[in-house]
Amino acid sequence: MARVSYFAIEQAIKAVLDAEDSLQNVEVLLESPLTFNEGLHVIIYLDSREAPASLQSLSAGQRTRYLVSISIWCFAFGLELLDALAARDELVSNVEIALMRDRTFGDVVTTSWMTGGEFQTIPQNAGFMVGAETRVIVDVQADIQGVPSG
């Protein structure tokens, strides 16, 4: 059966981030709820997928190309807003540099690119939680080559 292992894509992105020296003190999580209130955290979420007709080849009955949208949220916490914002910006920068170094995440996807993201500032009882999203699009293919028919 043709399939794309979406979880394997998330794990590959996590592995790229975990291997980045500048992110050694950062917790990288998969599909986690935001339940912490200190430190630096990166959370990877699958958002959506699409199979645009313009990407489908003549062998579309045998394979399908998908563009998978992934949100990578970078969160920083600080007692002072400016400190939290500076930590968030540094974290986002380090995440994006790591993603640029390996656009295929160890050959798990064909390619990937970043498309922007949103920002959040959430006042806390004892400080501020600030976040920035990096949206990543990955190009993957599911095919039935080698799968018996019928």
C-alpha cells in the first residue's frame, strides 16, 4: 500500500534539531500541548497536506506527490518581556539555520522550504511566554511501485 510516514517526517525534523549544537539546551517535542512555563522549547506539529494537480505526473495512478505543511513553534519564557523576546528570536534563528542545513531531513523528504509563521505573546503570572512559528512545507511522494495489485 502506498503511504507516507508523516510521523517519520516529524521524527526526522526532530533529529535534525536535536543534532544542532546551538539547540543542545532546548527541549524539542512532537505534537505536545503547551504545558510548561520555563526554559526554551520547540514543538513540531503536522498541519495539513495537499496534492496539487500541477504536481501530479502522468503516472499519477501509481504515485502521488504531497506538499505537507508543518508548524515548528519556538517558545521562550522570561521574567522580563524584552529578555523573552530576545531568547525567542535567537531560538527561531537557530532552528531555521538547522533546517536550512538539511533540506531533506536525512533523505526522508524530497525537499523542504520555509514559508513564514506567526508570533504570540502570552503574559504569565510570573513573566512572559513568547512564541514564534516557522512554517515548513515538505515535498514527499507515495507510490505503489513494488506493491502487488489486486
